[in-house]
Amino acid sequence: MFCGQCGKRIDEDGALFCPHCGAPTTPDVARASALAGQAAGAVPLAGAPGQAGAGAPPSFGSEGSMQQGFNGAAGQLAGAPPEAGSGKRVAVIVAVSVAAVAVVAAIAVFALVSTGVIGGATGSSAESPAPEAATTAPAADQVPVPDVEGMSEDDAIEAFSDAGFAEPSVTFENSSSVAKGMVISQTPAAGTQADSSAADAALVVSSGPKTVVKREYTVVSQPLSFHDAQDYCESQGGQLACVHSAEEYQQVLDAANASGLKVLWLGGVRHGDGRDAGAFDWLDGEGRTDQFSDWASGEPNNDGGNEGYLAMFNVNGEWDWYDTPSSFDGVYRENVRGFVMQKDVEVPVS
């Protein structure tokens, strides 16, 4: 590299000033040197010519060599002819000042970049981290909702399963218009689109109309023995009729009169301990015949010692109770014999 001022070769790589004439080696160094000269002219060094009332400058050596250097630099910056070698000393001073400022500036810039205050404008290769992309939830699996209203509970659940839904919850409610066991309503509504993975599918299933339990009395026209008649009633979910009040007996009489039969079993048996010949127990366990009865005159009499069962007879158009053996085979014609069955049933509330 050669000096642009004096033309001499500069052997030191990266030198800021010419070692021969002290001239700056680059335009940037020249500008920095000029700025330093302006600063020196604005604030004169201690002991510079023209400084009125200035005190004696401090001496840093026995020969005052450092003092002479400062005086020479100040004189050159003020326009006085420089002493021999004074330009080189000024160049060194300027170079040191510029280097110090550059180091401080570099440290400040590095700190600002490291803390993220400034970014790529400083020329640093560091880049601000890119913001993370917002995570978008995948779209729900929307599928058509099947129409299951009016289906049976099992068929409706199967339809939801076939459509990809989890098994719906089921609740029951009374309905006078939808048959028992059939779907009244559904969630989600039929024909809409819904998330098949959601666990909110539900069915409302009919439990039939609101009902009350009512006891019904029916005459069965079969000429069976007492025990066979009771077995038959139990197979139908009932038992031989047990009468506990005049109101119940009136229902029995209405069924008996409508049957056209003459001999009918009721559900009474003689009390087991035999201490009360006139008292019969009801098979439903709800009391005895001494609470309500309609015995014929002189009954029960346990004629022959084997009349342990209760039957009602229509004699001359009147129904009365008699104690009898357990079978009428060979005694009364089959076409006039039967029994009264009672059964508790649920009937709709009007």
C-alpha cells in the first residue's frame, strides 16, 4: 500500500496513518482526523498560545517531552507552523482517539443487538427470531345426522353407530302418542351436520303413556281343580281372585254374571291351624275372609272334613260362597265350571 499524500510505501497492513508524513491512509480516517482537529480547536490544550490566564501545564517527565508533544499538537491545530515530527504525533493521538471511540461504539452496538433493541440495521448478521406460526386446530369430522325418530331404541343406536357417532345416551319419558320403546326425539337434530367425535348424542325414548295399576277380574271357562286353576293363573301373571271389600266383590260379580257359568273357584283356603272353622286365608296374603265374606247360610261347615277350598255358586240367580273339596270332577257338569282370575295391570291415565 502507498501513501496518497507523499507517495511512499507503507509496509504495515491496516495502518491508519502514513508512517512517513502522518497523512490518513483512507477517507474515513481523514474525516475522523478532521473532527478531532475541530474539537482541539474548540477546546485548546493547556498551555496553548493565546490562552489568557492559563496556568502552567503539568509536566509528565524530567525533560518535559510529553509537554512538548502536547504543545506541538495544539500549535498545529491552531494554525501555527508545526515543529519537526509534530504531524506524526498528532496523527498518533487522533488514531488512538478514533480507535477508542470505535471500540466503545462496537461494544454498545453489540450490547443493543444482543438484547434485541436493534436488529439488522447495525450490519450484524443476527436476525430476530421469527414468530411462531399460530396452531390451527384440525377441522372437526362433520357428518350427516341420521333421522331416528320413530325407530326402536336398538335400531336408533345402531343407526348412530353406522353414521360414525358414539353410542348416544338414552332417557325415557311417558308419551300417549309414541309407542313404548320407540324414539320420541333426538340430539343432534336429523339432517344436520355434527361432529361425530362429540359425546353429546342423545335419544329420548317413550316409556308409553302414564299409567296406574288397576286390578282386573276375569272369568276363565275351564273345568279345572282348585290347584290347577291356581297354577294357570300364576302362568298368566295373576292368581285366583281374592276379595277384600264390597267394591272388589262387585267387580267379581259383574264378571261372573257375564260368564254364564254356575260354579267358580275363588282364592281362599281354610286356615292351616283349623282353630277357626269359619275363617279362610286369601292366597295373596292380604288378610282373611273374616274381614269380608258372602257365605251362604250355614257355611262354611266343612262337611265330610275335606272342604278346605272356597268356591262361589249361583243358586237360583244368587251368588253365595261355599267351602268345598279341591275338585268338582264327577259332581258338576264341566260346562258350568270355571274360576275367577285376578291380575294387576297398568292402565293409561286419561
